[in-house]
Amino acid sequence: MPADAPTILATSGGIRASPRLPWVPGPLTRHAVELAGTTGRAPRVCFLATAVGDDARVINTFYGSAVNEGWQPSHLALFPMPNIEDVREHLLTRDVVWVFGGSVAGLLAMWRLHGLDEIFREAWQAGVVLTGVSAGSICWHAGGTTDSFGPDLRPITDGLGLLPHSNGVHYDSEPGRRPLFQRLIADGTLPPGFATDDGVGLLYRDTELVEALAEKREAGAYRVDRGPDGTAVETALDVRRLS
């Protein structure tokens, strides 16, 4: 059963450390799966590691953790060629698409090359829950800040634009993220948007932010607007803590 409305949970988290695997799904990703509303069967979760070049170790970790979660896992790889014959049919029959972090610039280029930009819009409108971390958060928005081009953060302004807002990730853990995000909104490079500390996600229904959710204590979420004097105005949002 698809979600009741087009749904995106964009995060700076969703994974946690594990003694048995490099990482396992965290509360934010589990919540994204719950939002799909599947009952009586295993949720169908498709994983994309495009942003790390379809690294086999990352994909294998997903399968190991997904089985433990009771999900029906699949993955879409694009290197060296798509591993699925009918990508559109596959994605439209998933409950959740989970996008891993890495290079958002590389991810967007590969997705557009393979027509995934249009397929994801169709899947989103059909009720497939879209979620992801870092690059897998920025990609759904109009743009954000990225280290895709080198260690110095730069703007990225060609996100898929399912959400018309900008997106700031790792707002508390990478010192350059906050000032650059604010500056880019202040000068009009990016539209107003929302930012997340590590361990926080933004839940959107259609294009409206419904709530901010956290899997870490003290982590925050913020709205950043362009003020009338051309400066950035940051407002802390209420955050609901996931148990």
C-alpha cells in the first residue's frame, strides 16, 4: 500500500553503529519504512548507493541489515550498467527507496543520465516513500552545500527539486556547512530552506514540511530564510525525539 501522500524523509542520519556490521538502519530509516504503511507482508525497500559508486561493501551491508529488519530488500546499481531490466517498474513497486550518502553531484549526474530524475518524481507522486542520508537528503531538494567537488564546500543548485526548498546537512558536525548555507540563501544562490544536525530528519508530505524528527538527543533542525535586509535569518524548529 503506498503512503497516503507523496512522502520524503530527508536526513542527516538514519544509520547507527553495530557490533556485527559496519552500520545498521537507525530510528529515522525505520520510521521511513513505517511511513509506507505495509501490513501483513515484509516492506519492499530498494537501496541506492550511487553516491559511492555502487560500492559492493555498502550494498552488502544493506542486505545484511535489511534481512535482520525483516524487510524484502533490493538494490539499484548503475555501474557498470543497471542491474535491473525495468528500472521504472521496479521502483514503482517498492514501498521505500533509501539513498545512501556520498557525492550528491555524482549521484545527480548518473540519475539524470539514466532517466531516474523523472522516474523518482513518478514514484514519489505514486506514494513510494523516499528517504536518504546526506547526499540522499540534498538530492530531493532544490540544492544545498556539498563537498562533491573537493574538500572546500561549494553550492549545488541542480537538485531534483521535488522539494522547492534548499537543504543543509551535517549542520553541527562540519564547521563550514552552517555559514555557507546561510550565505548562499542570503545572496539568493539557494532558495530558503531547512537544515539538520546529525541524527535529524525532515518529514515532508507533498512539498510541505510536517515535522522534524531526531534519533539523537540535543540535535536540532532549522529553517533559514532570506531577511528583508539581505541577511540570513535562522529559526530553530521543534523536533520530535524518536524512541
